[in-house]
Amino acid sequence: MKNKTLTMGAQTIAAALAFGHGAAFAQTQETEICKDKTEAECKAQQDEIELIRIHGVQQSIYRYDKSGDPRRLADLVDTPQTISVLTQDQIQESGKTDLEDILAAQAGVTLGTGENGNAFGDRYVIRGHEARSDVFVDGLRDPGMTTRESFATERVEITKGPSSTFAGRGSSGGAVNSITKKASTSYNFGRVDAAIGTDEHTRLTVDLNKTLTENSAIRVNALTSQEDKPGREGIERGRDGVQLSYVLNPNDRLSFIGDVYYLNAEDKPDLGSYYDRDAGYPLEDIPVYAQDDDFQNSEVTTFTFRTEYEISDNVRFYNATRAGNTENEYVTTGMSATTRDDSDETAPGVDTLRLSTHQGWQEVDYFTTQFNFFWDTSFAGLDHRLVFGFEYSDESVDNGVFDIENLNTNCAIGGRRGVSQSYCILDGDGNLIDNIGSLMDRTIERGDEDALFDIETYAIYAMDTFALTDKLDVFFGLRMDSYDYSNQTSSDLYEFSDELFNGHLGLVYDITEHGNVYASYSTATNINGGESDLGANCGYGGLCGTPEQAAQADPEHVENIEIGTKWMLFDEKLMANASIFRITKSDVHESIGEDDYSTIGTLNTGENRVEGVEFGVSGDITEKFSVQASAAFMDSEVLDSFTESNIGLALSNFADESFYLQLRYQPNEKFAFGGDYTYKSEMFGGQPDTAAGYNADTGEYSIVVPDYQVFNLFANYYASEKLTFRVNIGNLFDEEYWTAAYRSGAFMYIGDGRNVTGTVNYEF
């Protein structure tokens, strides 16, 4: 079998790169090779450059020029919106592997927590707004609460600000799009990464691309990994996955790509610490209290098929279709402070720490398909790049619980429902008991469904990108989503349908050939009950009110105004951006009740605002010095609420200030080193998209997540063209920090402690 070889153009680039010209040169050349070529020819040579950049050059890429969403036609520097791209090299050198850890480090992104009725799994908050349902893979929504891994990820894009024109419902604060690795007919390569480290860390990944014929190829990505959570012995994480991708190019104009993805994540989860209201700070140095039978398991299976066809020189067709199934189940243990009741036989009236159970399961079946027609044409004296699209999706989500019986109790405590038997990990003298992990001695059986969620959506959209003058570019987009919704909870059937309309207008004005200013206006909408894991639990994005009220509710509406500037610096090797923005969310669905747990439901009574500035740089400052950094300085405020005392308060899970910096320095062809730094200012616990908990008597927020900063280091040694060694040190100063808080402060997630990992990379 004859393998395809690099073209002379690609070989020239490879030689230039080998002598140290770096990543930015490759991207500049990538633009040049596309001149006077068809879309297919351009893509083929871009694939060759990808091989050079990723598998043949010992220099990392910290900048990417184009979005992975084919509907975003302009280069990122000419896109009127803040979009952060995290490249494969940057992710690997940072040492982060789970998508949640990768995103949590970024400016403007924070984490949320789960609880009973609000599933545990990856939860992101972008610019102050819930985004757990706004995660996409190759432009298609990835529904459900799961654990997401990066072993098959080429890069990750974070869109900041409302983007419903592209994403559909939701995306109030932005969206996340993972671009997966795909087979290519342009080259053969193999790569193995094997790692060991502290906390019983082991990780093995394989990336193999093999051409079968001149027109077809296959690519396999595989993963197996295991570790304890750094600093929390016995808190385990296990990952096994595989992605198989196949490409067939019958001719220069037609391409088919299909892939199968599978991930099985088996964890023993850790709910971390809790907020000590008396001390006004989370409890530090908390013992590991997870029970032996705790688990959080995620299983993801997807089938994706893509078709690209260049109908003519100015008309192209693209379809992506995916069918998927995800399962997420968990029984996990929380811990909080309490006082033994006076009737307790061991130590009446003594303060103690007690355990609680949080559990549930979710199964998601979904199908989605997206058709896009790209038409480059001229009319009214202007050259237009038009996109017309149709999208269909059907998501079915079964939510349920486990039937759990705890066979052992050792203390009596008081509570809202009177005296109850409980599980205390401190004895009468305040010392830890023996065998904490077996204290609750549970029996666990899978129980029935308690909410059946289904939403079927049809969407149409149109977008246009054109140059109004030599210096002024315009982007305009409109989208309509028509949905049918049903949610059978344990007591009620909710059914309604509606249409959502959204738009996006962006202007980009070139100040010079290296820099521009832009202005953007975009909208987003979300429906009552848009989060699939909640049933009628309104407080976290579930249904508010009775079925009749819910059917009459207006959608939540979001408007965003953003003004910014983007520049290509240092001979166009470095992109810098800055923006100022204001996001206003109106018609917010709020919940009210007699206490923190009952929710009667109100409709469209809330309004909040997030405004701020964001800065970013990515790329090469010199041929040896690379950087990616972002900083966000924001302010949030509740403008209107059914509960008047909420007005003027900050949003929950919201960091006013956040900063991320990753640096890389390569003094010679054998050695490179660097690190990254994350800072998040303090946050306040509460329910998403509404006011953080506040104590009017003290004039202070009730639950505070302290500010934190984390330093990580890495070093690469290139032993040969094929063999590389890397060392990562995570949380260099072993700082104890907390990343998110439950609304009552009953648990607060703990960040990873110090850890050291060594990785061997072999390419063939």
C-alpha cells in the first residue's frame, strides 16, 4: 500500500519549522496555501500542516486562527465576539485532562455544585450564567450531566456572551464547543503517551492515524487512567475510553467522516468541606469521609456522521448527525456540622460532624442533525458569505433515584423535622471514630423514575458575512427555534410548545491591517424548565409553578452588548483582544417558598445584569516564548426580583475577578519549560441566576467561597525526534482551596492538592 506523502509546499513548511520558525509561521503559511485553491485542496494541505504542527515539530501551539464551528466563517481575529481557544498542546502541557478542570481554570468561568434533585456532574457558569446544558461537541449539543474527558479533543472553544443564533436555546452567558480528533488521508502517524505520578496516578493514551487507501483513513484514540484525588487518599477517579474515526473522500469535492465515541468514568466522589458559619470560613483540613460504597459513574456512547460536499466553487453543503446515549448515576456522601440532641445517649448537646446521602441517576437518549448550505455570492454591489441552516433535535431524559437503606446509626440530632437518628464521625470527646468509610453501611438498589423529560426542537437560521467597505465588515444572523416540551414529574405532567427568536449583529472596523475595533449585539432565550435534570425543582433551572402556569410563562430573555478590539502583534504571531460588555437577563424564572427547600414558583419576576471587561492574549511573543492569558473583571447585580430584599445583591457562583496565565519558554531544541497560574476572587453560594444568599442582620453574604490562586509547572525534554519526556507539578504550593459551594454551604468542593506527574511521549 502506497502512503500519501507531503506536498512540496508542506515539506517546505516542515523544513522551515524544523529550523525554529514556530507555530505562527505555520498558520501564516496555512492562509497562503489556500489562495486560488478549492475548499477540498485547501483542507488537504491544512491537514498536512496539522501533522507537521502536532506530530513533527517540538514546539507547542498556543493560538488557533479559526473556529471549529464551520458556520463561523471569519478568522477569530475578525469575529465580533470574545472566543477563547484552548489548543491541544496547551491542554496537554497544563496537565489537565477532565474538561471541568480545564474550564474551571479559565477567566470568566466558575463551577456550580449538584445536590439532591440537581444532578452531580460537569457544571459550568460562564459570565455568571448557568451553562451546564450549553456544552457542544463539534457544533452539536451534548446534553445530560456527565463526566467529560479530553483524550479525543483537538481543542476547546469558549464563546463568551449569548450565542443562541448558533447554539439555540440557552447559552445565556456563552457556550463550550469541543473539537474532536478526526481521521485524515493526508498522513500516517502514531503517538503513545504514558504517565505515572503521585496519588497512584497512571494514564495511557494512544493516538493512531492510518491511511487505508488514497481516499480513506482510520484514526483511533484510546484512554485508560486511574488516580486518587491529590491530597484526598481514597477518593478515586477512573477513566476508560475510545474514539474510532473513519474518513472517506470519494473525490476532491466530497467527504464523509464517521466516528464512534465511548467513555466510561468511574469515580468515588468527594463533596469536600462545608461552610462554618460561626467562623465565616470553610472548615479546613477536613478528613476523608466518603463511604466505601459511594460512586459516581458516567457512561457516554455517541455515533456521529458528517458529510461535506462542494457543490460548486461558491456553494457548499455540510451535514452533521449524531445519536447518543449517556448515563450518569451517583450515591455520594456529604458532611456538615450539627449538634447532638439532648436525647443522644453518647454525648447530649455536644457539637459534632454528621454525614448525609445525595443520590440519583439520569439516562439520556438524543438524536440531532444539522444541515448547512454555504453560498458565496454577490448582490447589491457587495460580496456576501451566506449560511442557511436547519437543525432538528430530540432529547429524552429519564431522571430517577436509588432506594437506599442505612443499616447503622450512632447518634441523635435535631433538625427541621424533629429528632432523627444520624451518622456522626466524631465520638463524644470530639475525636474521629474508626472506620469512617463503613459508618453508614448502606444497601443500594436502583429505584424508579421521578421525572421524564422530553424536548423536540426544529430550528432554522440564516447568517451573512460581508464587507460594507474596505475597512468595515458586517455579520448578521437570525434564528428561530420551535420546540415541543413535556416533563412528567412524580405529581404533574407539564406540556407546552413555543417559538424562540434570536439574533446577532456584529460590526468589525479595521483600524490598520493588524488591528480592529468591533461592536456586537446578541440575544439568547431559555425556556421554563430548560434544565433536564431537575423535574419541578425550580431553584436550579427546573419547572416553576403549576402545569398551567408553566405553559403560560415567557422564556427568559438575554441581551448582550459588547464593544472590543483585536490585534495581531509581533509579526502576527500573537493575538491580543480586549472587550467591554453588558449582559442583561430579564423575565427570569424565580422560586419562592416558606424555606430554602420548598418552591412554590413564580413566573418571569426576575432581572439581573452582568457587566465587565475582559482581556486576552495567545500565541508567540518570540520564537521561544509562548503565552496564553485571559483576565475578566466583572460585576453582577440583581435588578428586579419577586423577593425585594434580593434587589442589589450579587449573583451566586460568580467571581468578580478571575485571571489565567500559561507561559512556555523553549531556550533550545532539547528543552522547554513553563507553567500556568489561576486566580479567582471570592464567590458567594446560592441558586444559579439569582441572588446569592445574604444575611440582612449582619449585612454579609451567607456562604463565601474564599478567593484562591494556584500555580502549576511543567518541563519538556526532547530526547529525540520521536521521544519526549514531560514533568508536571500541580498546585505547586499545596494550597487548600475551594472551587464551588452548595446554596446552604452544606458542602464545598475542594481543589486538588499538590501532585507530580511524569509523562513519556513516543511518536511513530
